[in-house]
Amino acid sequence: MGNLVEKIKASADYLKERIDKEYGHGVILGSGLGNLTGQMTVHQTISYADIPGFPTSTVEGHKGSLVFGELGGKNVVCMSGRFHYYEGYSMEDVTFPIRVMKFLGVHTLLISNASGGMNGAFEVGDLMIIRDHIYLQPEHPLRGKNYEELGPRFPNMNDAYDPKMVKMGLEIAKENNMVCHTGVYVGVQGPTFETPAEYKCFALMGGDAVGMSTTPEVVVARHMDMKVFAISVISDMGYPFEKADHVSHAFVLEKATAAEPKMTKVIIELLHKI
């Protein structure tokens, strides 16, 4: 199929033929965090496999469908399952659904993930609202030809995470007696979890949590002038070493799922307020 813009339009046109409402808010669900859709008044669910141009999710804990519905008083399109560079996809594939969301009318993107903590003040099960990130993925999603109809060649990444929504998210967590921090997210390739030296390195660089997603989606969302809010569940601790867990994917899923109701509440109440 032709260039990127044509591929985006083909996917968006397919979806527009199957939905009869406008959806201004997008949500991406991370590992072990897929049950948010159970809180939605679902209008329609469309499998990724049925959408032209969409890759399909291969990771346990990622379901693989777009869910259209109402959540927090807003019409929302929810990615139940996301794509990762480590699965073998290009960054164009990883971020393609964000492009399609924009063409459907989404202007605000809410992202969740499970991440490894690297801040001594954190505990497993805490929430962290991302205020900034360090991009360490091996490929940049804007590498290659830039299409001006999608965004500028050199997008500014100041305030990549909307400061007003960061503040609102913290207030919501405080009102509900949740332990919630703000911090810097380090985005890496994976799929290996970090070595002790890597955890220490990322912490000394200024990172508070590390994970294998989110940063590419944020870059592309900002490229298209979408507002972004992102929240992590601290599913394990990697640094300082005295708090480090013996981490596995099953461990991450277990801890993320246990903390999911808190994350869900923040997202739903944030949607009510924005």
C-alpha cells in the first residue's frame, strides 16, 4: 500500500464506516492493565486483525482490539493491547494506531504501562504519573520521510506530558488516598529486563522508572499535536539494589493487575475533569 498517510487514511476510513460517533479521547492499556474496558459502556469492539494496516499483538496480557465506548463521561477509543519494537515491528507499526486515532478525531491520549521502579521512595504497587522521559529506544519513530500533514520535521518535546493533566492526576490520587508520584520514564527496547548495572545507570541519568513502551507513542502523539497523559504502575523494583525484585513477566503481570483498580480510577476521574 502507498505512503504512510495513505495507509493511515485507509485504516481510518475502514473504522469510520463502522462507528457512528465522534471519539476525542484515546486510551492505551499496558501489560496487566487491560480490564479498564470493563468499566466502559462499550459501543463497539473491532479486532486489530480486521483493520487494514494494523499489526496484531503477540504479548501475553495484551488483548489486541480497539474498543469504542464511553468512559468517564467521554467518548473514548481504547487500545486493548499495544505493540512493541521488541516484537519485531518497525516503529512505524508500533505507533501506527496513534496516527489512526488522530485521523478519527482523537485530540487527547491517555497511556498506561507497567514499569520497573528506580527511585528509593517508590514501592511495588505505587503509581507514577510521567512528567518527562528519556528516549533510549534504538530507532526513532520519526526517522525517515516527514509528512507535513502529520506534523513538523522537528517537533518540540517540551511539556510532552501535559502539565495540567499531570497536576490533575496527582490531585485525583491524593483525594483517593493513593500513593502516587511524578517521575521520569526511561524507554528502552527490551525484551530483557535490565541488568543491575543498567538499572543503576538509568537511575543516575535521572530516571525514576523504566519500561519497554510509551516513549514512541508519546513522540508520535506530540508530533500530531495531541495532548498526552501517561501513568505507570510500579510493578517491580530494580534499584536501589536493597529493594530489587527477582523480576519476571509473570511477576509484572501479577503486580500490575493488583494495582490496576487504582490506575483505572485515576484515568476515569481524569476523563471526567478534562
